[in-house]
Amino acid sequence: MDENEADTLLDSSVDDVNSSTVEPMDEEVQYLNGYINDFVDESGRFDYNDEAFVGDTDALNTAGLWSDEESEQAESEEEASSTLDKTSTQKDSEADDNEWEEDLKAAVGFRRAKKSSRGRGRVSRADMLPSVEVQQLLSLANRLFAQEGNFAEAQKIAEEIVRIDNNVIAAWKMLGECHRQRGNEKVNIEKCLIAWMAAAHLKPKDHELWATCAHLSESLEFWDQADYCYSRGILAKPTKESLLNEYIFNRSILNKDHGSLKKAAEGFRQLLPSSPFDVSLLKHLAEVYIRIRTPGEALNAFETSWAHYYQYPVPPVGKGVFDLPALNLYAELLLLDHQWSNAIQLINRGVRWFRGRKSEVHWDDYDDDREWDIDERRRKFDASSLQENSEETYHLPYLLRAKLGIARIKIGELEEAAHHFSIIKTLPLEYISVVLNNIAKAYMEIERLDLALEYYILLSGHGPAQNIQLWFDMGLCYLELKEFEHAQQCMEAILLVDNNNINALVKLAEINELQDNRDAALAIVTSIIELQKATPENEKGTMELTGRESDLGSRLLINKQRLPQDGWEKRAQISRSREEARQYKIWKTEHTQRRFEKLGALFENLQVDSTSFETLLWMNIASELIDEFVNTKALYPNERKARSKTNLLTRHVRIHSLKEQLMNMINRLNDSITHSKWGDVGLETVLHTKMFRDVSIDAWFQLFVQYALQEVKSGTVKQAYEVLKAGMATPVFEQDPLKRQNLRWCMLACAIHARDSQTALGPLRWTFTSFQFRQDTYRLFSGILSSGYECSRTFVDSANQKFLLRLVKLMDQLMSKSSVPGAATLSKNEDGLATVPTSYDPILFLLYGHIMARSRSWIPAINYYSRAYVMNPDCPMTNLSIGLAYIHRAMQRLSDNRHYQILQGFTFLYHYYDLRSKIGIGEKQEALYNLAKAYHFLGLEHHAVQYYEKVLELSPMGTVNDLTVQQKEGSRVNPTYDFAYEAAYNIRLIYISSGNLNLAFEVTKQYLAL
């Protein structure tokens, strides 16, 4: 028995030695104390047996909640017994002492303390002094328990006391102790807990007793009761703040481990004010918020803690400080909150701090992650040589490297991410299986399914990583990549393990539909519905219909019900009569018209808010209509094209339930089967009437274009491409020249909006073919592929190079009127006539020269630039291009007559300068800057500085003397096209490399400082 229990016994009972000092209770008080006649003997509730307790009694023993050592209990009980003897006399002596002190104060002139006029108030029955009989029994039970060790007799007496007066706390505690001494069986611990819970309710302010009950409840796996006990202990308001925080923390951990995540988060938040920098607490808080998918709630706490610890030059060492696992968790929260750039910055600075290189801030000037390369190919540069560090200081943990790569994926830097992942893939699979799965999911989120599939295939070779989710994700990737055979194998592999997997069955039905196996797809969908009917509790949750109209056409087939009297009967089976087919066509036509009317009412919201529910509803209805169009076999007579058309059901906006999706699939399948048997609509009829389902072909075309543009705006570019390709594949649109052109222009617009240079190549080549030898097509090609690394790669693509070379050869063939091998075919316009050039086009030669120059093939570039120069010697772009080509050729290793080529290059550059200077002051500044860059490139820095300074003189940011020069020139440079920043930065580099730091500082202060 611990000290707290002894104090309770001291307050509640009196030893029989001092029983004579207690006045006998009168009959009224005795009546109030009373006996409980309906007391049920506790010993009769349980069946004593020798079954071993499966709980962790060792843990209880360690925590001081359980012990089989009778000596320890005897010692504590002896202390309790000795203190009981002093209870009555101590109270009397304290009262006499207080009265004597008051008399003494009055005698020396102090005022007597005024006694409170208020009474003691209501006293609980548990605080009342027990009767004489109860005191005697309690004293006897203490002696039997503590001195003689007769636990059985002590238990009987404690039960008798409870029967007489169930408000005696000491008796309940004694009863619990007796049960505890009976052994470690589960039943004994349960009875002990029941007794102590009763005692805790009699004394609700005893927080330690509540905590003891909570620990025992946890050991018995009574999780709800443990939570209740911790809550009562917290309500008791312990005087020590550490105890209060301990109870809150233990309750939060309990709630976190058993699913009460919101209560756990609330508890951890209560502890933050007292421990704002305790990372162990933040880790629990972050885990809870990640599980409830609200990571932003924990970010503020992590940001505060990180700011506190990051102010130190080196990471502190100790318990609860910010460590690498905390950094990893902080980065995870940023990724979940879509703060990609902040995650990159945190990982770079955080790991650098942990590696002892916090002062190396120059790494932040680079947009890539060369700092963490495993080799020094990119890492070696001038700034890094200022401080030499060991190779270990540049080691990035693979978990953080994976997060850094995923963040790079999200901001579109796929090459940098692939560099990180190539390092991770060298590690053993047993360590990186989870990381590889996260990488694959990140690629899937940006619709790079080909890259995601690479990692899924890698995981499929690792046995422990194989599971249903892995095969399902692999199947999705194969399905999106139109590798239907592999996708089907993945879904069938899932069904071998779980033949009732609804998701796999739905995807398998879609795969069969896309492969034109409509009978098999219909059979699978029907089996899914039957499976859903066999599980009504799932059917209620996942197959709830949101509208009556959506499954109107399928209800007859599946549920074999009748339509209302004002409707038509849909098929009750697939092999229906011709009359039923005719009626179905009428219903289908009316249903299509109603949906087009609904689209018209919702279309206004597309221009207002692209994320509203009305917009999502418009896209869902539009995708269903496009599905209906592209799955009408008559509109796609070419089977090869029909197999390549899109199927939007697999990807369109999911606002319908599973049952509605299945019904829509059944509609499409039955439409196709019905057409093959009875015929639905003919292509000739559609082309002749310009109508489909009594809706004009122009309206269908507008639907395709609007849906594709809306998909691009929402970020699903791939789906927009597939819709447009489906429109290009049908003769309904292709036979109209205007619609055919508009579909290509729309595809090009979508690619430009998505900055997808690879997809833009198709429409661009179409423009070259359809509008041969027109300069606007060359300008369009250059304008679209004008900036960015991906555009640059696409610009010099070998296919583009060959395509344009064929056009050059065709022009040579037409102008020379002789056959040239490898020339392109002369295309005819819509009127049946071909455009034949009458002279060479310098822009075509200049464009092909740019492709050669970008490929560093300077000799062919000079050749085509020279041909363009012959036709237009006063073109500034031609002179600039050929001048730079000569200079770059001169700098190659195997170049002959290097100085002669440099002289030729500057001849063209100065001609370019003269031509641009005549146009205006802004053009003159541009020409001066290009001359300075040419000298700077050759290492002639003293000449470069002169031209850089002339650029600065023409800038609006120049000095007063410079502004005077500008006034003499006649105008000022437009700040939008001012080259002052570039010139100042370059001249600053020259000054720094030459050691003139004062001039570098002056240039920086005047032109580069904000």
C-alpha cells in the first residue's frame, strides 16, 4: 500500500486502541449513515479460477501498480496502522493549539480573527466520520492485512464494511489490495480495478488514484475506460503541472493509438504552450494530422520549432531537440500541403546544417541540387573551393533525397528528380520499397504513367513489396498507356487472390470494352451488380443513386422493372425485338437532347469558376455524351481507328456513384450490341442530315472542343489530347475541311497552354504540310519552341531536322526544276492547287541554320546562314547568326585559321551593329550588349568592359551624364527591354575576377541592389 492510500486510511478510520475517544453516534446520524440492504456480495460476481492473466504484469510491476511481495505491503500497512492510532488525538490537539494561539494574540493587543459566519457547507458522505462499528472493523482488517498477512480474512471484513457503509474509501482500497494479493490472473486485476474505481468516484480529486486506474485499464485493454480515467485525473487538476501534462500526454497517446485522432490532436495541442520546442511532442502531433489529412495544422508548430533551433550554428544535442527524423517529418508535411518550393529549401538548408555547413549559403544561388551529387562533376566551382569539406558532409539521406526528388517532380523539373532517383535505385530493394512506391505515385499524379510504371515493375520483382495495390496501380498504368494485354493480366492476378475485388472487376470490364469484347465486359458488369446486391450494406454506401434519370435506360435490363406509363419500355434482355429497338432509339434521342439542354444552362459557369460544382457537373455530362459519340461504331467505320479512340469513363470527373458508372457502362455496351444486331444509325445518314441523335454535328463538334479546352484548364492535358484525337478519327468531322483544321489548331493551343513541346510537334508539322512555303509557318515554329530546356531539345530533335531538310530539298527541287533525292512531297491546298515558290525563302534557310547551330554543327550552320545572307544581306538576324557561328567555330578544338574566323565573325557582327543602330536607341543598346558578350566569350575582357559601359550609359538607370548622352541620342531605352541588369552583372563578374572589388561594389550598388 503506497503513501497516498495510507493517508486515505488515516482520514477515514480509527484504530480500535483509540476507539474510546470517539463519542458514540446518536440514532439520527446512525440512521443517515445507514446500512445498504441491497448490497450484492462482490465475491459472488466472479468465478475464481487459475487462468493466467494475459496482460503485461511485468509492466505493472515496473510502474509500481502491482507486486507479489507481501513484505512491501506489510511495511506500508504497518505505517498506515501506526498513523491511524494518532488520528483522533491529533485533531483534538490541533484544535486546542489554535484556540490557545488566538487567546495569546488577544492578550498582547491583537484582534481576534473573525470566525466565518458561513457553515461548513455540504459535506459528502465519503468525508463523514464512519461509525464506531465500521472503525473497529476497519482496524481489524488493517491488522489482519498488514501484520498477519491474512488476506482472505481481511477481504471478508472489507466486504462486510462495504455492505454496512459503501462510502468508506479505505474499505474499497483495502478490498482492491486484497484482490491484488491473490495473484496475477486477469480476474484478480479486474476485481482490483473495480474496487479502486469505486474508491476514485468517492474521492474524485485524487488524481493519482485515477492515474492508477487508467494504467490498470490499459493493461486490461479497456481503452475507453482508460480514456475516462485519464480525463477524470485531468479534471482533478493536480497541483504539479508536470503531472497534469503527463496525464494529457498519456491520454493523447492512447487516443492516437486507438483511432480517436481528433481527441488526440486536441490533447497534443494543449501541451504545445508548455513545450513549444519539444520535437518528440511535435512528432506525435504531425503523425495525427497526417492521418486525418490536415497537415497544415501541424506546420505552424514545426515552423516555430525549426526557427528556434536553426538559429544555432550547429544542431543542439539532447532529448527532444530537432534531429534528422524531425526534419524528414517536417518535409513530409510540406509535401502533403503542396508547398513544393518550401520543401526543397528546407531539405537543402536543413541537411546542410546537420552536416556542419550552415555557412555555405552560396548553394542557394543554384536552381538544381548539385550540392548532393555523389560525384563532383557539377559540384566543383569557384565558390565551393573557398572551404574544403569531407565527402560525408555532402551525403543526403535517401529518405530526404526521395522527398527532394518528389518535390522536383511537382514543380516540373523531371530531369533533376530522375538524377536523385537514379542514386536511390542503387540501394537494396528491402530498404527502398516504400520510397519507390511513393515515387511511382508522384509520377502518376502528374500523369507520367510511363515513368511510374518503371518503378512499379522494379517493385514487382521484390517479393515482400507485392500486394493487391501494387498490381492494381500497374494495371492502371498499362491501361492508360493502352497496353491492354498487360493491364488485363494485372487485374486477373488480383482476382486470383481476391475474386470479389470490385475495383479490379470494374477495370477488367473497361479493358474488355476498349478491346471491343463487349459481351465479356457486359457479363463482368452484370456479375459486379449481382455481387453488390449480395452485400446490401456495401450497396447502400457505394451504389446510392443521386438521380432517377441517369439509369433510366438501364433499369429494365438489370432490375427487370417497368418504366412509368409516360415512358417507353427499355430492353428486358439483350435480344429484344425490332420494335423495342426502335423505341429505345427514340428514348436515347430524347435523353441526348435533354442533356444538351442541360449543358447549355450550365455553360455560363465555365467562364466564371472552373472549380464549381456546376462546372464539374457540366464536364461529367459532356464526358458521357462524348463517350456515347465515340462508342457509336457507325461513326468510326475504320476498326483500327476505333480501337485507338478514347474512353472517358475511365478518367472523367467522378461525381456519380459506382452503380451509376456501371449503369452507364451497360448503356454503352448494349448500345454497341444493339447496333450490331438491329442497326442504330448509319454513317451516310449522319453525313447527309448533319445530325446525330437529333443534335447538329456543329453542336457535337463544339462540345468536343469546349470539353478539351476545359480539361486543359483543369490540368488533365492528356485527356484533352485523347478527346481531340477521337474527333480527328471520325469521318463526321474529318470530311469538313474547316472542322479538320480547327481540331489541329485546338490541339496546338492545348499543347501551348500546357507547354508540351513534344505534342505541339504534330500540329506544327501539319501546318508545314498544309501551308507549304509560307513564312508564317516558320515563324510559328520558332515562336512556340523559343524558350525552355524542353523546347530547346524539341527544336533540335532529329525528326524535326530531317523534316525541315526535306522541305529545303523540295525548295531546291522546285527552283532548280531538277529532281533532288529525299525531297518532300508538294502538298495541295483545299482548292486542289499547290503553292509553288518563285524564289528561295531566306527564313527557311535561317531556321534550318538555327537547328544546326543548336546542335553545335557550326559548319553546316554557316552554310545555310550564308545562303540566307546572299538573299537578304541587310537582315540583322542573319548577320548576327552568321557572326556568332564563325566565332563559335573558331573556339572549337579542331578549327583551322582560328583568327581568320574570328575576324569574319566580327565583320558580320559589326554590320549587324550598324543595321540595328539605325533603327533606334533600344536596338543600338541590344547590339552593343551582343558585341560585349562576343568579346567576353573570347576572353577579351578589356574590350567587353567598354561595350558593357556603353550599354549602361544608354540605360534609364544611368548617371546624370549618361542621361545627357541619351538626350543627345534623341530618346530613352524602354525599361521593359533594358539590358542594364545583364550588362551590370557581367561587368561585375569581370571586376571580381580581376580583383577590383571596389568597382564591383559600385556597379552592384547602382544597378543590381534593390
